[in-house]
Amino acid sequence: MGAEGFPPDPAPAGGVEVGPSARGGLLDVLGVAAVVMDADGRIVFWSPQAQALLGFSAEEALGRFAAQLLVADEHVDLVLRLFAEVMSGEGSWAGVFPAKHRDGGTRLLEFRNMRLQDDRGDLYALGLATDRDTLWRVERDLALSVRLVDQSPIGLAVLDTHLRYVMVNPALERLNGLAAEEHLGRSAREALPFLDADSVEAVMRRVLATGVPQLDQYTVGRTEADPDTEHAWSVSYYRLEDPGGTVLGVGISVVDVTDRHRAALEAERARHRLALVADASVRIGTTLDLEQTARELADVAVPELADMAAVDVLDSALTGHRTTVPAHGPALFRALAVAAAYPTTAADAADPPGQPARYDADRLVTRCVNTSRPVMVPHVGETDLSLIARDPRAAALLARAGVHSYLAVPLIARGEVLGALDLVRARNPLPFTEDDALLAGELAARAAVCIDNARWYQQQRDTALTLQRSLLPDPPPHLFGLEVASRYQPAGAASEVGGDWYDIIPLPGDMTALVVGDVMGSGINAATTMGRLSTATQTLAGLGLGPEQVLRNLDRITAGLDPYIATCTYVLYDPHSAQCRISTAGHLPPVRMRPGHTPELLDLPTGAPLGVGGVPFRTTAVDLDPGDQLVLYTDGLVETRDQDIDTRLQALLTLLTGPHRNLEDTCDHLLTALRHPDDHDDVALLIARIRR
């Protein structure tokens, strides 16, 4: 044996291995006996196999007439006649014949008899014999093996110890798309170049060396007979040995599992689609901000579904009118979001978010919204690019980016087409398929509902904000002994407008009422309630009522607006007494700033919120000198979800401790330092300074 347990390399001459054979081969299984008789029928040669087959030793058989030793009396005449025919040169004889055994019994033997001639011209008869039952069993096994191999639907092959094909069955010919003669004598590397030859041969060598079978090895590739289709095979390798244990080579069984492979791929794709849809359910619609929702849709689609995604909404859908896209004609879009898996010039070809873009009727995205159906171009050509892009420059950018596949699906919510989701592939080599269109449609359908909710919410919020701003007072032209600055800032775009308000009310006797309030709740209803309370406050203040009387009447009015409650601070300033009287209803205390002193929160009775009913309010008088300031505010200025109110109030006082600023700058400074774009509450801020 050579290195690693393999047989030595074949001899150069004709590639035939020369050397002794181990016992256990077919001839050994058959136990073929050889007997030679002279022209008279006497036994002159007797093999050990003959002794094993018939029981007579060479000493007992040699020199005796074969007919007398081995043939029963009733068959002697027949045997002598057949012997004479063979010796006369009329031919050989073959058949089954009963022969006597040394133990007195008979054995049915398969005989082959032929004439021999030596160099002197003497004639002899050679008889070859084997046990009939043994031969028939071998013939039966061989016939069954051949039929089993030839008729098996499983591909079968045998490779020798040098990993060259010595046998392939018809099933494997069909699987490999290669005739048997094109396999024989060749290695797998030579015959089947579509395989990963290194790994396949490594497995076979390991099986040869260890004898441990390698079962159900999964292989995927394309055959020469069907180069356009990917196939999958389950391959098992096992070592072949003869009865004596000599390694003959490697047996291979191959089962085509392409259908199972495709089913597994489809199941995996289905799992992936479900996972992506589930992910979209979590990631899309986290806020009611329209642009954020569009970005979430684009981010979900990239890179799982496309290399780049763009979300374009019909301009008419953003104006609050139901979109009525004609079956034919151009469409005006407004880009909301673009996402790319990697830096690419294709992103430069997309419409900038926030900008309107008009697409003619022949453009694919227009066709998508006009027909309310997906538009897919699996393989994009130069002509297709001009129908995808908004202009020739954008088409050139898409071509430079390598865009080769395009898909647009409509965004439809509650029966209304809102826009389209545009998808392209460049680095991803696979074209879009119907499965991709189905998945994109599922994502678009879920996102469209969120986008629809966001746009209606945005319109409602804009309406409430417009209403609220219209109810806030214009700055009075002149206040006696008082300088004021005010701000209103709504909540972040994803939150509804609240009910915060402020008011500056000039009164007879040079007095001024300063009011800051907050209606609990949000939306148009809260803004409407705020307007009613603001109007009531102005009316009550004009009656010359004191602060506690104004709040008591507002409490009664608010109780009739159930379920709303509100907080409020009412300040009545009299410049002639240099004093202000303050009453609060569940509101945060004002800040007093005095030159040369640290800003302080006024210690006032808090009172109950408006709308509770039946709770008395108290008024506190506070002296104010020229230069002193009062800062009135709603809780949206200081309250956050991650810090307690005392910490935030201290932050307010710290900001007011800084260098001297005019009132307008102070308002801006506080809003910039204490507010964030995504704050969930609105804020009203009013600052007053005492003038000489």
C-alpha cells in the first residue's frame, strides 16, 4: 500500500496494476476445480479445489479413470460418448452433471470440458467444475446487482482508489447530463467541472482512508445538460471492499433533491418575508410625523429588498384634499424620503426630500399611481431608465450606478392612492420577482395606513395650531410702567397641539393683567377650550374683579366644560402702587428677578386647578421695583420625562442668573436651553419688566 493507505500507483505499461491478488475474489468464491485427463480418460492432474469440491485427494484420484471414480454407473455410457466427442475435436461440452463425492453422495456440478494439446501432439481433456448452487447464487446476485444498478432511480457510481470513474448507472448519466463513456476513466474534476472538485475529492479521500461513510452531503450546482437551472443533490460516499477486506474504491449514491431545495428556499424566503413584515410593523409608524414615517418605510426596504428606496407622495394628498389621479396624465409628487444601502450616484438621481417633482404620464411611477398597480421592470435597459428618471441627467446617474432592476408599488390607504414606493437594485445582482413585488406591496400597504394617519394628524394639528395662534393676543401698543415679551411654542411635530395660552390685558387706571394658563389635553378641542377660557378671562378682567374673583369665576366656567380642567396664574399689576397682586390655580409659581439678587420662585398658595369646583383661591401682594421682572410660564418649559420638576426649576433659575438680556433675548434663551424639537408638550412664556 502507498502513502495514506492508498494502493501504489499503477505501472506505467498500459496503466495496469501488477501484483498478487488477495483471496476472496470471485474465483475464490466459486472454488473452480480443475481436472486434466489423458486420451484414455485417466486423471493426470488434480487440483486442490477438486479435492475440496469432491473429497478425493490427489493420491486417490491420480491414475484412475474419471468415469469410474466420479460417474454413477447409469451415466457412464453418456459420459464416455461426450468424452469421445470432446477428444475428437467436435467441440467442448458444458452443462450440469451429477458427480460422485468421496462420502458416497453426489454433487450437482456446473462443468466446462475442452480438449488440450501439448507440444508433442498428445491430447488431453480439461474439466472445470464448480458447485451448481454456488454458481447459480453468484449469477443470481450478479443479475440482481446489475438490474438494481441499471434500473435504480438513484444515481450510482463507483470510483477506483485513484478516484476515477469505473462505473456509472443510467440514472447518474441523466443527473449529470453526461454519457457513461464520458465518465469512465476520468476524475470528478475532469468529468464534472461544475462541482467544487476540491471539496468533493477531499471527502472521497477521507472515506477511502477511514472507511467512515459520509452521508447526505448537500451539493448545489448547474449541469452542462441544464446550465440555466440551479440543481441540488444529496450525495453519500462509502468505501467499497471485497470479501477479503481489500479496498476497491468509493461508491457514490446521488439523489436529485432540487424540488426539496427549491421548497426550502421558498420556505426561507417566506420566513424572511414574514420577518421583514413583522419588523416593518414595529419600525414603521412609531410617530405621527409624516416625514419620519416615510423615512421608516424607506429604511425598512433597504437593504433587505432594494439597494435604494424612495417614498414619493402625491402633492394633492398633502393638501388635505382627496387625491383624484386621472387614469392618464402627469402627476405631481413630493419626495418625503430616500434611503440607500451604500453611497451611490443613484441617490443623486432621486428627488430631494421636501421638493415637488412633476412626472409625465409615460413615467413608470406615474403609471403606478394612475393604475393603482405595481410596475416592475426586472431587467432595466437604456430606454427604461429614461422612463424611471425625472430627466436625462438623472437617467445618466442611474446608469452610472449600475441600476439593473426597478419596482414601484402604490401607497394605498382606505381606498385612496397616496403615492408610491420606488425601489431599485444595482449591487444586488438578482432582478425583482413577483415575490418581491408581493413583499413590497405588503410593506407599502402597512406603511400607507401609517402615512395616511400621519398626514391627517398633521392637517388636524396645523388646524389646531392655526386656531390657537389666532386666539393668542397681539402685543399691546403701550403698557404704562410695564415692558413685556411673550412666546408660544407648540409641541414637537409628532405631538398634538396643547391648550397653553397667555394674555396681556390693558385695564383702566393704567393697570395691566398678565395671564398664563394651560388646558389639560391636546388637539382642536383643547385649543377651543383654551379660546373660551381666554375670552372669559378678558371679560372678567374688564369688570375690575380681583385675581381671586377672576379665578373663582373661571373655575365655575371650566367645571361646565367637563371633562376639561386647567391651570392658571393671574397677575394684576398697578404701576401707581408699584405692586402686583397674584393668584394661582394649580399652576407653577412665577419667577421674580431683581437687580443684584438671585432669581427666586415666588412662594404663593398653589390653589386647585380650574374645573375642580368649590375650592377658594387666595391673592398675594408682591412689591415690584423698577427693573424687577416677572417670568410666567407653563409646565411645557420645564417638565421632562427624565428629570424631576425641582431639578428643572433649578435649571430655569440658573439660566435666569446669567448676564443681563433684553426680554426678547431672554425668551429665546430659555426656549433654546430648556426645550427640544421632539418635546411632547407646548409652552407659553410671558416676561414682564417694571419700568420707571
